[in-house]
Amino acid sequence: MVRDPGSVTPAQARRCADDLARAGWAVPALEARVMAGRLALDRGRRTEARADLMRASRARSAGPAEARARAWTAEAMLRRADGRRYGALRAVEAGLRIVEDQQALLGATDLRAHMSAHRGSLARLGVRIALENGSAREVYRWAERRRGVTAVARPVRPPRDPVLAALLTDLRATMTAMENGGPTAALTHRQVTLEREIRDHCRRTDGCGAGPSRPGPPPIDALAARLGDAALVEYVELDDHLHAVTVLSGRTRLHRLGPLTDVTGCLRHLPFALHRLASEHTTPASAAAARAVLTRAADTFDRVLLRPLRLGDRPLVLAPSEQLRSLPWSILPSCAGRPVTVVPSARLWLDAAHRRAESPGPVVVVAGPGLRDAHREAEAVARRYPGAVRLIGDAAGADRVAASMAGARLVHVAAHGDLRSDNPLFSALRLADGPFTVYDLELLERPPQHVVLAACDAGRGQPVAGEEVLGLTTALLGQGTPTLTAPVIPVPDAETATLMDGYHAGLAAGRSPAEALAAAQQRTRDEGGPALAAAAGFVCLGDGLAPLTS
């Protein structure tokens, strides 16, 4: 994929397509041909563009799925260029059906996710046409089709897989040895080999997640009925401009929020400010500067993202766009003290709202190693739930944690988090016997009902293709966990323990997770400094507006 299409001419893309075709690379050749047509359209060379797109579109009836999907992209672009918007949307729909059917056949999460790049480009064209038409419902529908599939709940649980279990155990032992004795060349080689074997094993079998069904976006009426007094906001990015679709009291509206420039600029400075506030060694002058940066960023986010929507003070369900995935929403003045839950898509929120166990299991509290206040945090949480299962110290091993999590009513994990950008399926929580990875989470036989991951960056995912994100919370949502609470930034240890104690006090009092988190954040942030950073970091994910099953 070319990162800067403006640096390539239509003629260069056309020559590349011809060279690839002569070498027998049919799908890349088709992709280059579609790019030549797109570049020619951008330059106003309609005759050239039509020739390229017509040639590419001939492959839409036969051949491999990837080729047919790209051919439908060419056909959609051709119809749009001819002013046939309805026909273009039908072509986009045909291409999406091919891609989504192919994704449903894949068992491995990473393969399904990496196929999302082309699904995203097709759906983006649908969003573009819907925006041109000015239809809020159509923008919503195509934006939903653009969002990831790995977080769609998979109803079929994976079978027990002794080969994968042995590989994961071996990886944990290797990582523990590296932590205790240093990353020697032999241990590093062993880690890389094991990770490759785990990845390849899951790609060869259906045991690492069953392919999702292909449900369409939920009807607006169904969303409105479930939302009640809450409002849903789905953010949509296109050409560095931001739009939003709101669903409020059964009414759907489209908002054009303007360029993303101010938002992305603040997002670049935000981690620096929060890191300064979280550090025990920050000087008063540096802390004051960091608070000023945080205040400016929060005001900018509020001005661009929420104030134009005029939503009042009602609870919010937010489906962020690509640039907004890791935004700590609680810092926005409009979100202070307000119940807010964040979701990858409206479809996932509605599914989560219907996934509540009739007979929930126990409360499980886990404390991982190497975190100064993890034991104190875990004990404080456990005291609020009589009969809670405590997995602390050596008891917090991967097998015991996995067995206890299955079907639990509530799981609280205080541990180090490791977000892997190179391979997000190996993002992990650090337990007593080593990393507890996304692969481990995908093998849970039954999903826990509510999970709190008090671990740095645990609420973040790593983008892999289009709007597809992989990570710990994505895995849990995909396994059927309705609600999670986790930070999207690094958070200070001691202040997180205080915040979590207040959060669980709210849950025990019957508040919903979003209400309990908002109240705890409001109390904690008043302390300033590291407490402010801890309060800012956490978000509620999934169905956070309903109280937990008791």
C-alpha cells in the first residue's frame, strides 16, 4: 500500500500493474490497476481513469475472493465517477459481502484482522458517498461496516487445545527466565520461535477463535429502544475531517465537526503531560506546565468533539474513530462526573447490552508480581466482596487465573501490562509464571461478565489494518465479556489503587460501571498530581451503563 498516493503518477501505477500481471501476481496487479484509476480520477483524467477501472472491474465475477473484491471496488469507483451513486453503493455492498464471507471462514484472529484493510477501503467509499448524500442513517450504516470484526462476539467457544496450551506454558517459562536472568541470545531466539509456532498453530486450526457471523449494523430503532435516555455518538473520519452521527431519543443526526488538525495536535502532547503528572519526580514548575497542557487539550477535545452535538448531560455511548481510540474521555469538561462508555461499534454495544449471565459466577481478584501496590489494591477490592477468590503471589499463575475467570461475575486484575506493537496478540498481563496473552484470553471457555484491568495501557489496542484493533480488551469483548474497565495510558500504581477502591465502592452500592468510574474519577482528580493522571487514564468499555448482575 502506498502511504502517499500523491507521490505516484497514474502512469507509474499502470506500469507497475502491467509488470505484476506479466510476473503472474494477479491480485497485486489488480490493486495497482485500481490505484492507477483512482490517481487518474484525482487528477481529473476521466478517460484514463475509466479505462483502468473498466479493465480492473472485469475480474469481479470469477477468480479468488481478493481479486473479486478489488474488482468490485473498481466498479464502485467507476459508477460513482459516472454519477450513479446508488449503483456505486450496490457495488460496494457486493465487494463487502465477498470480503466478510472470506473473513468468516478464517479461524485465526490475526488473519481476519489483516483482511480488514480492504474491507475498510470499500466501506470508506460507502461512507464517502453517504456523506455526499447527506444522510445520517446511511453514514451510520457504512461507518458500522467500516469498523472491526475481531471484537464481534464469537458464539462458538474454542475446544481444548493441548498443543497450544503447551506452547503458551513454554513461552511463559521463557519470558520468566528472561526477566530473571536477562535476555540472552538463546532465550530471545526461543521466544521468537515459540511466538511464531503459536501464531502458525492458530492459523492452521480453528481452535483460536471461531469466525464471526456477518450481522449488519443494528437498526436505529433497536439502538434507540436500548439507549433509553442515553445518547450514542459514532465518530467518522474521512480525508482528515471528522464527522459524527448521533442517536438520541430515536432521532439520528449527522454533524460535520471539521478538520482533525486541532485534535491530533493535542493528542500528540497529551501523553507527555500525563506522564509528567504521573511521575513522583516531577518538579512543581513542570507539573504546572503539564496541567496547563492537559487543560488546553481537554478544552480543545470538548470544543471539537462534544459541544457541537448539544447532548445535554445525559449518559453517553461513544464509538470513537481511528484517531480517537486512546482518548481519555474523562478529562473533557463535558464528561466530568457523567457516565460514559466507549465501544468499538454500535453493533458491539447492542450485543453487549444483551449479554448478561443469568447465574453469574464468583468475584475473582488477581495481583501480579513486580507492582508495588498490587497486593494492597487486590486485598482492598476483595474485602468489598465476601467470598471473593483471591489469586495473589504464587497463586496468580496463568492456569488458575484462566480457570477462575471463566464465567466469573467480576474479575479485577492488578498487574503490569505489556502492549506489543510488533505482534498485538502477544500483548499480555504479567502473572506469577509469566505473560498471560491475548491467545490465553481467547481460550477462555466462558466469558467473565465484568473485567477490570488495572494495568498500564490495558485498554488500548494496536491497529493492524484499517480500523481493526487487536489487544487485551478487544479479545475479551470478542469472547463475550459485556463490560470492561481499563486505562488507555500508563497510570501510577499507588493512585490507581485508591481510584479502584472508590470504583468498587460504587459498584458495591449498585451503580453501573460507568457511573461508578465517573464518580471515582471526579473524587480522585481533585487531589491533583499523580492522582489526576490515574483518574484520567481509565475508560469504561462495552455496556457500561447497566448495573452489574448481583
